[in-house]
Amino acid sequence: MRKERISIVIRALNEEKWFDHALSACKRQRFELGDIELILVDSGSTDRTIEIAKQHECRVVHIKKSDFTFGRSLNYGCEAATGEYLVFISAHCIPADSDWLARLVAPLRDGAVDYVYGRQIGNEISRFSERQIFDQYFPVADMIPQEGFFINNANAAIRKGTWAKYKFDETVTGLEDMVLGKAIVNDGGKVGYVSDAIVTHIHEETFRQTRRRYYREALTLREIMPQVHFRFGDFLRYFFAGAFHDFSVALGQQRFWTTAPEIIAFRLMQYWGAYRGHNEHRTLSREDKERYYYPRAKRQSTTGSGDKTVTSGATGSPAEQDAKKAH
């Protein structure tokens, strides 16, 4: 039988905390039909990310500040890959078992779909509301193929030939996976979901970073789904619906009093970010692109508080931490 190769492409900036766990889990995968290569696309890490990558024999691809966008960084990694299948996983996602990879690429090998994604779950570190979102968007039942073009590159795979035909949009501020998925579906292709290809997705965002993440994604969503309108009334309705849903779940788990403030803050930032992104009618300036595309963009220091305050030290600026957590 002909041997096949899988290339796992990981986009990262200063991801040392979970990166070793993620790479170790990737190297434990059972794929008897071929071999696996690991590729890191690094956008300027100053911690141990590159050192960890080299310890795990990753190929390291560098992308300069002036070239960075979320889609372009993935295209860099895909171009460097030698595998027939390209697998995308976030540097802070940990495969749940040694069969994750084989399960994820199986629908591609069978020809059932053109682009596939797997399940994401949280852990004890995850925000309570984010775990509810994982349950909503990543259910326990397979969808091969699924309706629509939703997909998430924190845990996904595509044939290299399919990627080469479309490639990732290098201009969007987020949701480059859904932009690609829409192009495939519009051409008659299929997207699928594998529920037992599971990763633990560890987000450690501040609430401000959560707001910016949903803002960035909404900027793209309004372009790929212009029929979707998100007005102030929608913001209020979705905020209350999301919060009360989470309150109900928390009550059932006897965790209401410990999670209620966090639930309110998370859902408020989620839907306020989405509302702002959908309704801000402007073209991104160069400064805005630096902020939302490139993780190491710096802000001017002030004596006041708010968005212009620079966070010093190893944690980086708020914009750096925002982009670091993307997908």
C-alpha cells in the first residue's frame, strides 16, 4: 500500500505554556498508513516556543511582522508542507487521544468531504460560558457532510490539493477558515465534522481579549454573510438569552453563585464585540491592521487607563495576547 504523509501546521506566537503538551500529543498519534511532519509558523516568539518546536523536530517557518496576517501565516505553513493532507491545530489545543489524527483525516481519505473539522472541548481552566459554546458548535454526533460552511481551524484538515486551489484569504481579520469553507461549498464541495476527533482547546483570555476576538470575527462575518444583520436589539436579546442559558446549566450543576459574575462578563463581551464588529462602517487603517493582524503591535504609553495602556513584560501587549489566542 502506498505510504501517505500528513503535515500538521501550527500557527503560534509565544505559546510555550501548552505547546510542549500539544506537540507531545501530536507525536503520539497512530497513523500506520504513513508518516507525520510537524510545521510551526512563528510570527516572532520571544519565549521558549521555537526551542520547544526544535526539541520536537518541528520544521520552523518564520513570518515577518510586515507580512503577517492570519490567512497568510497558514499559507506559509501549507506551502512548506510536504504532506498530502494538511492538518491545522492551535498551539494551545491538546489532542485527546492517539487516534485523533486518523479519525480527523478519515473523511478526506474516503473522499466524503473536502474540508473537515473535529470536536473541541474545554477543561477546568475554560470559562464556563465558553464551554457551553463548545458544546453548541461541536456536538457529539458526526456530520459528514454537513450543511453550510462552518469550520474551525483550531482542529481541522484539508487535502493539500484542495488548499492549493483556493488558499486562505490573506486580508481578513479572522474566520479565514470559514472564508475558505464558503468558497469550497460554493463550488459544489463539501465540509464535514468528526465528533470523535477531539482536542481540548485551552483559552486563557481576559474579557477584553474575548471582546476583541468576537469583534475581529464579526468584521469578516459581515463580509461572508452580508444577509446577517446584528442590531442593538439583537445584542440585548442574545446577551440575555446566552446568560440565562448558562445560568440554567450552572444551576443544574450547583455552580450558579461561583460562575454567575463570569457568565455575565463573558456573554457581555462576546455579544458587544460582535455588535461592534457588525456595525462599524469603516475600512481598516494601517494602524488597525497592525493591531488586529500582527500580534506584536505596540500602543503608545499613557498615564491613563483603557485601550492605550501598554502591558509590559513577558505577557506582551493586549493586542499581542488577543492575536495569540486566535483559533
